[in-house]
Amino acid sequence: MKNDRICIGIFICIFIIGIAGSVFVLRKSDGKEVIITRDGQELYRLDLTKYEKPYEIEIKSEEGTNKVLIENGRIRMSYADCPDNTCVKMGWLKSKAMPVVCLPHHIVINFADDSDSPDGVTGLQGD
């Protein structure tokens, strides 16, 4: 009986820590600078606050074509000619922990690193 209470207490603590960690990692980013990369190489570095009107970027490569939409201080993949369109379905970029990724075309959209703040995923300071 006593062992059951201890196990339940441990489970509840782990559950609460897991929820708190998820909220911390998946919270909205305050960053407004994003980086678009292909195969780890930076294609664009954009300040989302500088675009007052909707702006679209077309990215063509041997793998295919993607279109990135910037609107109202947000960014998303609006078009991809890949078969699954998972990157388009991901919607607006919200968190550094959840970048917008087009695997068939090797394109990643993510918030730029802020070297003075800890990384939300690893907790490490930037260089």
C-alpha cells in the first residue's frame, strides 16, 4: 500500500514536470528574425517586422519549388510541389522548437538564434 502511494507520487511529479517542460519549450517565440536554410546553408535572413504588406518568396531548386509567405509579422510555407505538403500543413512558424520543414526539398524555416538567451530546446547559451 505504501509502495503504491510512492509510485503514484513519483508518477504525478514526473507528469507535472513533463507538462511544465512542454509548455516552456513550445511557447511562442518573441523573436522576429527568421532564417530560411536549404541543406544547412542560409538562403535568407529576414526581419518579420519590416514587411508591412504580404510578401512571398519563391525558392526553386532541383528538388522542386516552395513559396514562403510573410504576413502580419508571421511566416509560413504557403506552397510546395512535394507530394505530401506537410510543410504547408504546418501553418505559421510559432516556436523555435517546431521549425517549418520541407524534407523533400531540404528547406527549414526557423527563428534566428539569440546568442544572449538560452536555447529553449537544450537550455544552452549560444556562442
